[in-house]
Amino acid sequence: MEGGNSLNLQLQQLPLATAAVSVQPHTDSFSYKENLIGALLAIFGHLVISIALNLQKYSHIRLAGSKDPRAYFKTKTWWCGLFLLVLGELGVFSSYAFAPLSLIVPLSAVSVIASAIIGIIFIKEKWKPKDFLRRYVLSFVGCGLAIIGTYLLVTFGPNSHEKMTGENITRHLVSWPFLLYMLVEIIIFCLLLYFYKEKNANYIVVILLLVALLGSMTVVTVKAVAGMIVVSIQGNLQLDYPIFYIMLVCMIATATFQATFLAQASQLYDSSQIASIGYILSTTVAITAGATFYLDFTGEDVLHICMFALGCLIAFLGVFLITRNRKKCVPFEPYISMDAMPGMQNVHDKGIAVQPDLKASFSYGALENNDNMPEIYTPATLPIVQEQHGSKGVSAPPYRVLEHSKKE
């Protein structure tokens, strides 16, 4: 009797155990599916953002080099770029709700790859195949390395998933690893800010480290806000938790200050240096923040972690090679005719100003080498004002060009 009861008990427990075993592979496959969805959304978003920014820059370039009196916001090209920019930002924002933070952040290399390809497409100069490959070999190698690194990131990225509920985010926020990380980050940020403001340490690494530290908090809060919105859409309302609005305010504040430091860095250094160094520093700090706050690498084996780190290093090298080959822009300044100064020889011929060759380009960002585009490029010169010598009592305005006759 007792043996029969024990046999029935084992038979009753067998389906439960079988069901428990079958749930785990389904969860793993679903989490990998979420990783793929998040990665595709991030890649799509960064690709669209790169196209959008270059469309807007192209609109500014056409207006700057033409006699069109319209403002930039009255052109269809600029509005098309704005629409694509919003669409790309929504794609990147939603990707944080599906995939781990440490997987989404390095995928911003896609925007650098897209900018390099768009820059080559917009080249209007005619090159021989050998010269073209010799000049852009670093870009091609960098794009290849960045694509390989992106593949390794997607394949061996962390696979930790949890619902972004108010309770989970609050629990992570008060955990001792994140509190220790925040303490170290605040100390480093204050020291860097002191040297930057008080000691005038305007080094590019100092400014971009400030950007990276702020950016790590931005992506942490973005993932929390995006995840709670997705959970709320799925039926479990999370918008009534105070932590949602705390994360939202921190996201806006850190993004604003981050843009401020980036603007200051763009005034002091070349955009290619900012792109490469900023990508490396921001990605490294953001991955550290994601691993500390969301515990992205918990349960991952050593092989996956090493391959993920290798993918990051290859992506870093690819971005560095792409940006190193980018043409450095020389700031454009309208020339001042030398004969506007007293005692200088007249260099005008028949009243037409001689414009020196301009080696710089109006282009910026991914649009390069637009100097040979006559429809959008017009050298800017100061107007020539002819003046008669009879009016000696009238004071001449500064930089007035005097046209002398041959007798004089």
C-alpha cells in the first residue's frame, strides 16, 4: 500500500519536473530573441540618425553656398532630416527596453560606419582606382573591423533580462555595488571638473571623460525609463512609481549637461578626435555602469565575456581608423584684401578682387570634399567698394578697398 502511494506520488511529480525543465530553454530562446530585437533596433536607429544628420548638414551647405534667401527650416531636405532624426532616436530609445545596456551602447559604432560610407558617396572628385584605394584604405579597413566587432558584440553580448518594474529598479538603485560605483564616479567627476574649470585643463581626454561619466548615467536612466514604459504598455502600469519620474529627470539633466560639454569640446578640437576618443571612453564607462547597476554579466561564462571584450576592442580599433582617415577641416574665414591697409600694393585687377585658393571645405561631419561641387560651393569675398579721391573730409569705413588709377 505504501509502495503504491509512493509510486503514484512519483508519477504525479514527473510532469511537474518535466514542465520545469522545458521552461528554461524557452526562456533562453526568448531572451536571445529579445537581444536580437534590441540590437536590430539600435542598428536601425543609429543608421537613420547618421543619414538624418547628414541630410540636415547638406541642407545647410547648399544654403551657405548659394544665393537662396530662405532659412534652413524652410527647406524640405532639412525637415526630412528632422523626421528621420526623431525616428532614429525612437529606435535607439526603444532598443534599451529589450536588450541589456552593455550590448546596446557599443552599437553606436554603426553611426560612425554609416558616416564614413556617406562621406565616400558624397565625394565628387574623380580619382583613379589606385589613388582612391590608397587614400581611403584606412576607412575601408576601419569599416571592416567595426563590422566584425559589431558582429561579435551581438553574438556574444550579455543575455541577462529582467522586467523593468519600479521594485527592481529601486532595488538596483540602493544596492551597495552601485552606491560604491556612484561614489567613485562622483569623486572622479568633481576632480575633473575642478581641473577643467579652475586649472584650465582643456585637454580632450578631460572633457570627454566628463561627457562619458554623464553619459553613463544617461544610458542607465534611459534603460529604466524605456523599460518601465514598455512594461506599462504590456499591461503592468509602472508610471505611478516615483522612481520613474526620478529617472526621467536625471535622464534629461545628464543629457543636457553632456551636450554642453560636447559643444565645448567641438570648439577646441577636431570632430574626428572627438568621435574616436569619445566613443571609446563613453562605451567603456557605460558598460561598467551597466554591469554594476543592471548586473548585465551575471551568470555569463568566461568565453562569452572574453569574446564580448574582443568585439569591443575590434570595434574601438575600427572607429579609430575611420576617424583618423577623415579630412581635417580648416575653419573658413573670409579673406581681407591686403591693399585695404595703408602702404600696401594694390592687388586688384580691373576692379575684381583676387580670391586666394581655399584649401578648406564648407563640409563638416560625414560630408567631405565638397570643394568641387559648383552648385553648392561659392567662395565668400568681401565686397569691393570704389571710392573717389575727391572727398578727403569724409572718414572711410574700415576695410574699404581703394581702387587707384594707373597715373596714381
